[in-house]
Amino acid sequence: MSSDATVAAVDLGASGGRVLTGRVGSGRLEVALAHRFANVPVRVLGTLHWDILRLYAGVIDGIRAAGREGAISSVGIDAWGVDYGLLDATGALLANPVHYRDERTRDVLPRVLERISAAELYAATGIQQLPINTLCQLVAAAGTPALQQASRLLLIPDLIAYWLTGSAGAEVTNASTTQLLDISTGQWATAVMERVGVPARLFPPLREPGERIGDVLPDVSAEIGLARPLPVTAVASHDTASAVAAVPASGRAFGYISCGTWSLVGMELDQPVRTDASRLANFTNERGLDKTVRFLRNVMGLWLLQESMRAWAAAGMQIDQDELAAAAIREPPLRYVIDPDNPAFLAPGDMPARIAAACRAAGQGAPDGPVQTARCILDSLALAYRRAIAQVQELSGQHADAVHLVGGGVRNAPLCQLTADACGLPVVAGPAEATAIGNMLVQARALGSGPGDLAGMRALVRGTQRLTRYLPSGTQGQWQEAQDRLPLL
């Protein structure tokens, strides 16, 4: 390991973006926020889009701010999966990327499965059936002028990297979320593309984490005010892949919950699991750092609370989220529970009303006001985590001694405690900035300044970051009774 390196991590999430700096070296991992910016989708003529140019401007401002804090040796970009931008033959963006929550894919899955069976698709890609997957988005977009004119498809972090460097590619951990990557070969699943009518010509060469994408272009460098060439490094660019790389576990006997707008619940494996039981349980096999497999299940996550907060704010209620969580935990437990993965909760809208309707449909009555609604959300998420942690162990044949909860959800202490209670396992919460830290560690390794393997990366996180341990309270019977009330859980 050479001397310390300072790197910048661009972390784009569904509700906002950040640029953080990290100083990484022997026994050293220091993280600081350089810039934060909003990510606000825009609906135009009935279609929900990402405001990608505003996000790019936020990235530029963030790299500039990071440079003001001191010289940086590399930049890495991570973001959410499945969404993409289409470029024409000149490299120009044809349209703002469509948001995965847009309703264009609502009825697409049956059309996909008419062309290729669910079993064949899972055997080839190992990816769960979700209407938000890139495959479904492209089938929904068939025949549109943008798709017909497109010469290249770039996933969100690859699109930002292209604008910074002029180099087009697809980093593999994010590419695996598309349902168009062959899980056996690690290459694009061109046979699947042909079956479903997706043009293979759109897909760029694949990249592994740690590869140098290129230097920031001269005109961009001048805009930022950089004094010397700045390389952009491919990281584990799917945000969950970076977060899992920074899980501070010792050994492999752990489950994880990457908890943010979405919650990704699973285990890290050496080989994919492609059994019928795994497919029917809707578990997915996504690529992780160093060719590991992220065997996981998507849970709707803190989106339920975030969208509820927006609805209450629109109604004129000024609610502090931390105070709400503290009040919610004092409510009677498990009185109202829902299935967070009900498709009714996917799109933006009046989330409290949808939650109330789901509770009434389950014969539970309905929560009264924000505090009871928040308690319903917290209990329901913990129940969903309980089910996923139990299933991932059964399906993988791998045992978990603890659950590591990383991401923004670690700041919600009631949720962390309820997760320990529901799962009947210790929960180790932290770090909150796991995604950015995983991003930084890959860059540092590429520069020769960080640990050389996953175990070393995790040991560095364990030794430098604040972690909180939550122990189960022995209420397993209550949680089982609540789970039995909702067969879908």
C-alpha cells in the first residue's frame, strides 16, 4: 500500500445526490461531505422523467467543491440501477431518462413472458421479475422514435461518466440489474435480447470496478477549475454493490440490509442461486465487487415514509421525521401491518391514503394520522426484512449470525431495533455512508492506497466507522402472529 489518497465519490440516489471526499490509507478512512443536491423527478405530458442535466450540474458543482477542499486523485460514480439514457450517433442525449416509477411498464411483464418463459429468463440472468427492470422498460419503449434513433444505451452512472470523459461503457455491477446480463458468462445476454426484441447494438463494452475510464475532458476540467488531469475510475457503480462492499462484517456469515429509498435484503455468495424456489421467491442474483454475487430481494423501503412525508407536507403539516419515529415507537406494536411490496405503493402519490386502504382491506381498520401510519410503516418494513432474511438463508444454504444494516436507515433507531426484534438476530447498524465508502475504497485500491481485498476493506470500515449494535428483545411470537395475518409476507 502506498501513501494516502484523497478521492471523490459521486453518490446519486433516488431522492438526492452527494459528492463526498475520502482520505484512505493504512488504518485511515476519513469521509467528508463536499456537496449535496436534490434529485427531483419531473412529469411531462404524463411521463415521469429524471432531470438528468440538473443532476449532472450537481455533479460538476460537487467535484469543484471537493477540489477546493484539497487535491483529489480520482472520481468514482455510483447510482441506482435499471434506468438509462439513449444517445444518438453523435453522442447526444435523445431525451431525459424515464423514471423507473413511471407507469409505462405496468402491464409489460406478461408481454415479456410470452416471448421467453420466466424459468428461461431466470436461468440466463438470475434476476427477479420486476416491471422496473431495464428489460421491461425497453420492451415498453419499443417503436418509440427515441429508441429507433438510438445508437447507444448508457445506465445512469455510465452516462455521467461519459459526459465527464467521453468514454462509453457499462460497469458490470449495474449492468447486472438490467436483466440483460448473462449471469454465467458475465457478458451481455444477447440471446435473451433477441428473444424479447431488444436491440443488442445499443449496449456498450463492459467494465469491471477499478478500471480507469479516462481523464475528465479538457473543457469540463476548465469548467470545474482543475489544475491537473483528473481520472474517473469505474467503481461498483450500482449503489447497493458499493454499500455491500463497505459492510463491516468479519467473515461471511452475515445478512445485510442496504436501507434507503429501497431496501435490498440479502447475503453475499460466491455463486448464483437459480433454483425454482429462488425464482418463485423473487430473489435476484446481482454482481458484487470482485465477482461476488449479491443474492437479495428488493423491499420497497423508506420510500413509504418519504412519500408519506411529502403528502403530509402538501397538506400543510410540518412534521420532523426523527420526532415522528420517536412518537411512532411508543404506539402499540403490530396493530397495523401491510405488505410493503404491494404494487399499489410503487408510484408517487398519496401514500398515507394507500396505506390506510391496504389496512382496511386486510380487516385491520386504518391507522389514524401520521404517528400511527409511521408505526405501521416501521413494523411492516421490519416484517418484510424478517421474511427476506429467513428466506435468503434457506434458499442459499448459508447461515447468518447477524444482520448488517447500512445506508440512511441506520439513522432510524426505532427501525433498527424493530429489525433486530423481528429477525431474532443482532443488528449491526452502520455506516450510514456505506455506499460512498465502498465507492471510495475501490478508487483507493485502484490507486494502490487502500486495502487489496474485500476482507481488508471491511476491516478498515470496522476499525474506523461508528457502528451501533441492537439486540433482539425476544418477541418472536408477536412477529410471527403478525406475519401470519398477511399471507403475502
